[in-house]
Amino acid sequence: MSAPQIQAPRGTYDVLAQQASARVALEARARSILESAGYERIETPTFEATELFARGVGSSTDIVRKEMFSFEDAGGRALTLRPEGTAPVCRAFVEHGMHKRSKPVKLWYLSSFFRHERAQKGRYRQFWQVGAEALGSDDPAVDAESIALASSLLAEMGVRAVRLRLSSLGSPETRGAYREELKAHLRAHEDSLAPEVRERIEDNPLRAFDSADPATRSVMESAPKLLDRLDPDDGAHFAEVRALLTEARVDYEVDPTLVRGLDYYMRTVFEFTSDALGAQSGVGGGGRYDALVQELGGPPTPGMGWACGIERMLLAGEPPVAAPAPVELFVALEHHDEVTRRAAFGLLGEARRAGLAAQMELAGRSLKRQLSHADALGARYVVIVEQQQTVLKDMQAGQQTSLAADAVVHAVLRGQHAL
Ligand code: AMP
């Protein structure tokens, strides 16, 4: 009787070799794009105090209301698996006094995130994001640069049919007044609204713009738009962000109904979607969060950032193919006895210390099978360790020579000329 099989939790998946190499390539491109623009890598813990998200992300957001994996640890502390990256980065910014550094402080990450969502293609309970945050400046050029970098990443990843939607949420005051105006509009048309929209008039009226319900949509067409209510400063900021994006040749559409799932955004917000994806069409998004650092106990510090979903980029893009790691030397054993194994293992260590990509026979194969295995791995050289001698085979030239064990690594390093 075999033991019952244990499977990965619902909504999670294993990254196997083939996908892993596409991810490595994606990470290399993200690093090159972001570090060339002055972003530095940051990694924050997988779990944080629950309060960080309850305060930072906003208690009326879906994330905080129902999607967090929260638990109490053995010491009775309320902890949460991070559902997003911005609040943790801002927490780290405050905790490490990064406001003393020259501004803007630019940070990027590639990490896994956790949300208790209904799992489907492109939507998982553990997923990865690459993200970038710039803290300490409200210059519209920070917004435009940040968006342009996300756009370059998507382009480099070959993500197809990308659209960029852009809007401004203005200041919290403008948004507060606008919310009241919108609530009044929704209440006046309450009978035509879908029940889930009606239910959330009080805590999240902006969500009504996301509804797919036809009657709700027609109510929303005549609803007041936040973009028409921006105060002059925010209006000018938004106009400048748009002008700079045009200057950078980044195409966008202004979408006054764009709402983001997180409460901390103000002024610029944006979202990249790909028509190559199904229902879960968002590939990335972000915006400005000028009050978040202060809300988390830091000095007043404006911020701007985004995150792009790794799985969605891979689904909608042409994942770069990374070549498999080369095998420069395969150490084969004529016989599987202790003396030969120890000699082979010594040789393997010597080869690795010399910087060679080396592997050794580990599965008890016959010599003939070891040679075909080495061939399948694409090994450049095979050394056959025998009791009395060592034989080096050049797999490309099809030649072999017998030599002293301590001359093998040197011969491989010198290449074919040694044979
Ligand atoms: P958000 O923080 O919700 O704006 O998400 C930013 C990006 O992360 C989205 O555009 C998606 O590409 C990706 N993403 C968000 N949630 C999930 C999920 N549950 N599974 C996979 N990717 C996700």
C-alpha cells in the first residue's frame, strides 16, 4: 500500500524546469531595465504584521476584506502573507530611515504574493510580481518614467496586444467630495443597480464603474467623473504626466472610470491590459501613493510605483528561451566500486573548483549508458575513470586519449588542443 498522495494547495502551482528558465530570463530583463534606470533590488519578508495591510492597503478593499491569508502565530501575533508589494516596501523605507537618502529612492522587487481568490487561468493564490517603487518625489517625470519602464518591460517580454489606460484620482479631499457626489448619484438610481453594487454604495461607490451589469452600466454613463473634478494642481500634474508619456512615445488612453483595487492611490493611476489574455486581462498596474509612507508612520513622502504579474506576462508574451546550462565535463565510472567512485568524486570536485560545469554519474548506469546519458546532456567532454587509468573523450571531435587523472582538468581547460 502506498501512502496517500499530497497535492499542492488549491490555486498554487509548481514551477518546473521549463517555466523556470523563462522566469530566469524575465528576471534578467527586469533587472537590466530597472537597474539601468537606478532602481535597487529589495526583498521584504513573505509575511508581515496584518496591521500593515489593514492600514496601508485600506480596510474597504477586497484584499483586506476577503483575500488575505492571515493567521496568528504561536506567540499570538496577527500575521499576513503579503498580498501586494507596495505597503511592505514603504514599511521597509520607514523602518530603515531611507528618507535620509537622496531622492527619489528607487526600489524594485520580484517576489511571490498571496491572495485568497477564486483560482483560474492567470489567477492564482500564490503568484509572482515584478514591481518598482520610487519614493520621495512628486515630480510628474517620476510618474512618466515609472510607467515608461513598465511599458518597456512588457515590450521586452513580447507581451502582445497591450493597452495602457491612464487616469488621475486627484487628492483625497477631491476624491472624498467626489465620492459623496457619486454616492448621491447611485442612491438616486438605486433601483437600477445590480445588488452587489447597491450593497457597496457606502463603502466603495467607485467599484460601480467596474460592473458588467447592463443596467448599472447605463447608470454609470451619466455618473459624474472624477477627472472633471480635479483641483487645478492635480489637473496640471496629470496634464504633465500625459505630455511626458507622449514625449516618451508611450501610447495610452485616458480612462476616467479607471479604479484600482487599493485605497492608497491618489493622482496618477494606470493599468496595462493585454487582449491576448482571457478574463484576467490585467498584466500590470500602479499609481501614485503620496500619503502611504506617512500613514505607516514615516515622514511625508510621495511615492509612485507599479507591479506586473509574472504569470500573466508569460501567458501573454513570448517567454524568452534560455539555453540549458552547458555540461563541460561528465565524469563516468568504468565500475561502480568504492575506489573508482572516490577517484571520480575527487575529479568532480577538482573540475568544479577550476570553474568547469561538471557532473558525475550518480545512478549506477552501465558505462555504455553513461556515455549515451552524457551525450543527451550535451557534455563537451567525458572522462572515464578506470582503476588503472583515466580516459578523456572529446565528444565533439569523437577522439579520446588516456592520461593521468591529475591532468584531466587542465586538458579540458585547454580544449581540444590537449588531445
Ligand atoms: P494588483 O496589485 O491587483 O494591481 O496586481 C498587479 C498585477 O499582478 C496584475 O496586473 C496581475 O498581472 C497580477 N496579479 C494580481 N493578482 C493576481 C493573481 N491572483 N494571480 C496572478 N496574477 C495576479
